[in-house]
Amino acid sequence: TISPDISTLTQLEYLYAGSNAIRSTIPSEISTMEKLRDLDLAQNYLTGEIPQDLGNMMSLEYFALSGNGGLTGPLPKSLFELDNLQYIFVEENALTGQIPGSIGTNRGLIGLNLGSNDFTGSLPNGLYNLTNLEILYLYENRFSGSINNKIGDLTALTTLSFYGNPFTGTVPSSLGLCEELENLYFAGTNLHGTVPEEVCSLTMKNLVPREYNALTADCYPDSETLVPFLECGCCDVCCDHVTHECVTTVME
């Protein structure tokens, strides 16, 4: 277990305890470790909620609780108010609630992975203030609503995954402004219409298939109507909107 006495390590800057089969909650006392820069408790068996008051951890740069499975409750608002924090990885847990509106406070955030949780609600406007963000994984949650045209303000993005969320509306053409994108996933959503030419033009730049899929959408023709849910003439992987089965296409 993680003892509350961990807070007595007042000079500790790096705590790497991932993949150690730790069965514990996260003691609230951890939030008093003001000099801690990296906190990695990923791939354990942590349960309970993340302490909500993390505002004293002003030195924190890296925060990883990925793959614990049993962490519940909301993301702390205070987490996004830490000016030095660059990476937040909390995927593969059972976290709930909405993305805090305070997410736009820390514009130095580089990587954010919220995948495989149970988050809900629409994407807050503050998200589009994160102009240094390079990695954004939202996959396999219950995010809803449309995707704001301001997504094009995130020009540093290299990887963006909407996969497995009931987003509605169309794909914003402003995504074409994100010229650093290498991986873009629309499959498993309710986005419809046609992938804009501005987005397809990225396939001539960075969105090229390597050992992984670069551009994925529900563009496989429906078995009855033969019309895809989302038209995409440039996707390298097309998925069936109903069965979620996917096939690789040939890109010129």
C-alpha cells in the first residue's frame, strides 16, 4: 500500500512506482509533496478517487495513473491549475464526470490521455486554449456534442483520437490547420457527412500509414444502403458504423 507517511519525503522529486502490483488508494497526503516533479503510479491496482486538492504540487510536470482500472470519481480541477504540468495520463480506469473547465488554465500541457474511462459531457471551450498540446486521446468514453471549429487552434497536435464516443455533427474543416497531425481517429462516433478536403490534404503531408493506422473513420459502406456513415475518400482504415469491424483501404 501507499502510506500517508509518504508525505514526509519532502525533498522527493521523482516517484516511479509503476507496474508494481500495488493495491492501495492514493493518500490525500501526497498532495503536500511540493517538490515532486514526476509521479508515476501506472499499471498497478489503485482504487478510490484521485485526491481533489493537488494545488500544492506546483513542481509537478508528469502525472501518470494509467492502467489501474479501479480509480473512480472525477478529475481534480486543481490538476489543470498546475503551471508546470506537461503530461496527464489517466487512461484505462473508471473515472467519471466531465472535463473540468479549468483545463484551459495550463497552456503548457503537451500530452493528455483520458482514454478508456467513463467521462461524459461536451468538450469544454478551455480545451482549445491548449495550443502546445501534441497528444490528445479521448477514446472510449461517453463524450458527446459537436466538435468546435476551435479544434483548429491546436496546431501542435500530432495524435488526436475521438474514437468510441457519441460525438455528433460534422468533422470541422479547421482540423486542416493542424499540419503536424500524424494520427487521426474518427471511427466509432456519430460524426457524419464528409471528411473535409482540408483534412484529407493532411494525407499528403503527415497522415500516411506506417505500422499503425493514420486516418480512421466509419467510412465502410452500409450493408443495406451501400452508403457510408461518414464519407472519407482519404482514410486508410474504414470501419462499419454498426458492427465496428474495420478494413484497411488502399491509399494512393
